[in-house]
Amino acid sequence: MSEDQAEHPVHNAAMSHAALARKYRPQVFAELIGQEPMVRTLRNAFASGRIAQAYMLTGVRGVGKTTTARLVARALNYEGPNGEGATIDITEEGVHCRAILEGRHLDVIEMDAASHTGIDDIRDLIDSAHYKPNSARYKVYIIDEVHMLSKQAFNGLLKTLEEPPEHVKFIFATTEVRKVPVTVLSRCQRFDLRRIDVETLTAHLARIAKAEGSEPNPAALALIARAGEGSVRDALSILDRAIAFGAGRIEAETVRELLGLADRGRIFDLLETVLKGDAGAALSGLSQLDRDGAEPGQVITDLADAVHAVTVAKAAGMGSIDPAAGEAERGRIEDLAKSLSMPVLARAWQMLLKGHDEVRNSPRPLAAADMVLVRLAYVADLPTPGDMARYAKSGGNAEAARSRSEAAPAADAPASARVDTPPPVMEETENPAPQGYRDELEADPAPDRPMPQSFEDVVALVEEKRDLKLKNALLEQVRLVHFKPGAITLNPLPTAASDLLQELTRKLQTWTGHRWLVVRVEGKEGAEPLGAQRRAEAAREVEALEGHPAVQEVFRRFPGAKIREVRAIVPEAPDADDVSGDFGEPDVVTNDGTN
């Protein structure tokens, strides 16, 4: 050691530090975690001499594919100090072990298919495969990311792969096994390396943290294991950062800050708030989490994870709760599983799953996350599909629907989602009315508000309120399938606005003081649009009037005249001394204005 090196021990330690994923890479199969089925199969194969010519190792990043390939190469070429042959139960380092594990043995050739994709690279490999090993028992070719090879390269490899020389073994590794031709897969013994479960990975991280002289908090290690998503390498990389970030101490709060995670308790608080329909409080909670360093996309992911945990607990019992969850988290999951119905949880999961993609792809993730929470809050008090089915079976009778719901406890929705009055508009998925209108809609109805008794009455009411856009839409852009006071079934035409049914529901509730059920159907055609019906009726009236003698006389005196419009004459009240005269005759207007 030089004097300069002796004077700077911290600098030397930093220069010599190895990443934990490399430092603690398994040296023998006994150290490989989470892959017991594969290890058992290999052990039996080596013991019986049924060693395959080629292996295909598949799995997500970081689960140990390359490590396993080197361990297999080591086992194949093992020469123990006492003359031991090929085995996976290695207790002492053999002649070739160190060089193979360090990736520098001449007879174990590692090739990255991502940078060697062509047929020329495969030709070189095939040519070299015919030569016997330099010193080891087998010449082993490890090809990583094999799915990246070109079609010509795969074709060139097939013959050698099917009938390789006795001294050659192939080990392939890939994260995209579906991209590997079946002709190649059929010539390999395949092992699917599994993601490491959170409990196993947490225990592994605890052993390594202790070996590194750190003081880990179990909750912090569980957070790291979850963030690793089953990848040992990813989890160890996070642990490496956490040790440096916390100066040796690994606490849950520092890990959350490091990863941009939200506190699990606050996530459950946010979930409860949004499922109660309190959009304002939910947005405030998300804003606070964002200020504290939580990524909006991660918050949506955490909410989805919380919904999943509650759903699994409700479906499979409390024993199915993740063992890595803390006591407080388990309590929250149990409480929510008891209070929320399965349909409500399923709906929340679907919306969060869709919202996750929106947040991830949005140029403004926080705004996108806000919109996801707003939608969740708005559907909180809407009926579930089960409630809608019961409401339909009851013929639109809210009391009957409620009694059906109470008679089916397994499908009960929370109180906020039960059908106490005819529910708002429903399509194939729910179409909630904006929260801003709720206070207005839930106000006590005025006693003099009209209640339309037909669809024509609805259109007349819209016309009376001078909403010309909505009137035109109801006349020309929808087909009426069914009507009863308080419930309308419509088949919108392709030209109809996507929010037409919500708009109609909201305004009918405002104008009549009653909740209306407006349902969209696609399978039933329904009647012609009301506007088309009116035009057809007008045409029939014109046709009937054209045969009237008086009208024919008009046509005779005014050649080219046509009936433009037919209006009923509203008679004035007659004087007391004049009760003669005809009333109700139609007023025929020609195209030149003559009556």
C-alpha cells in the first residue's frame, strides 16, 4: 500500500466498494433463493446423469438467470479436490470454479445476444463449438437475452442445437420467451425462474443488511422488497442506496423518501376518503402527499395495491393478508374488507388500473392523478351493477329494489351505494353527474314542478326551459326504447354527444325535483327519433289536406303553390251575443304566404 493510499482510507473504501448485487451473488445453488423447483430438478438430473444438451432460463429481470447459468456451468465442469465430478452440491471450490464464477474461463463463453444478433456471430460460435474444451469437461455457451437474435441466426443455430457435439452445452437466458421460436424452445429444457415473494426477499435483505453492519427496520426492508417487485437485483440495488442514504440506518421513512413512496397509513386514509365520495378532501390528501415527495403515479399504484389487498382479504379471508404487512396495516385492511362490498372494490380496481396508465403517459402526472381521484369520488354513491339489476327487476320500484338488496347480503353495497331512490344515469359503465351539481339535485323538490308523463312531455319541458341544444339532441339524436315517469331507456345515435344522458339526467332532476333513471342500450333499436316522427306526421297531414276541395281551389288559383306548414287555429272566446262560427279548422299556409 502506498503512503497516499494509507493517508486516504475513506477514499480507498469508496473505490473498493462493490455493488451489493455483485458482492452477494450466489456462489452455489444452496444460496439461490426462491427457485427450489428448478434446483430440485437439476439435482435429480445430475444425480441420474440425465443432463440436457441445452437449457432455457426464463424470467423477469434480476431473478437470477445469468447467475443460474454460471452455477450450471460450474456444476457441469466441477472438479473437486478429491476428484469429484459434475454435481450441483458443491461444498469446496474446485479447479475451474473461481474462473467460471468471475466470467473469465476459456471454456465458458458468455455472449450477449443484444449486441451479437446476426448470423455471422452464430457462425463463429458454431465453428468454435467443434473444438474440444481447453481444460474443462464441457465447453459451455451462455447466451443472454437470446430472444434478440435475428431469424437467420436462430435458423443457423438449430442444427447444432439439435445435435451438438458431446462436449458442448448451451444455456440460454431471456426475459421475452414468447419471442423465441418454438423450434428452439422444443430443443431445450426450460426453467421458468419465479419472482421472489416479499417475505423471502425481506428475509434475504435482512441477512445482507446485517452482514453490511447496518441496522435495518423490518418495515423498511418490506418496503424495499415490495419496490423490488420480485427482482433480487433490483431489491439489492435499492438496499445499497438506502444504506448510503441513511448513513447505515435503514428506516421506513427514509426508504419512502428515497423511493417517493407514500406512508401506507396515509394511502389507506386516502382510499377511505375517496370511496366516501369526498373529492375535495381526496384532492387535498393527494396534494399533501405530492408535497411530501410521493410521486403521483406511485400514489395511484399504492391505492390499487391497497384495493387489491382489501379485495383478497374479503374474498379469501384475513389469513391471506400479506405477512409483510404491519399490524396497523392489517387492521386497516380488515376494517375496509368488512365495510366495502366486492362490486365497489372491483369498480375501484378497474378505475385505478386505467388511471395508472393515464398518469404514466400524461405530461402532467399530478393533474392526471387528480382526475382519477375525482372520478373515483363521483362514482362512490352510484349503484353497483347488482343494484341496477335489482332495480330493473323491480320494474323501477325503488322500494322493491331496496328490499331485494337487503335480502341479498352477500352482494350488499355500502349505504352510500344502495338504491334508495331511482339512481342516476347508468350506461355500460356508470356515468356520474359532476359533484358540483349534487347539492342542487338533492334539494327538496318544489311542489309545483311538473313531472313529464311521456317522452313528448320531456321534450316540451326542455323547450319550455329554452335549452335548444338539448331539445335538438332529443329530437334528432336518440331513439326511445322505453319510457315511464322517472325512467327513460334510450338508444343514442352515433351523432349524439357522449355526455348527453348525463346532461338529460341532471336537468330533469333540476327541473322536476325528482331523480331520473336514464339508461343507455345498444342492442335494442327503439323508435324513430321524435323529430323524424314529427316530420312524417306533418307529411301525412299535408297529404291529407291536399285532397281538400278548398285547398285544391287554392292550388287552381295559384299555380305552383305548395303547403308549407299546417297549424291548428286556436279560436278566440266568442262574444255573448255571437255564438255562431266554425272553430278548429286548420290554417293552411302556402309557400307564398297566402292563408
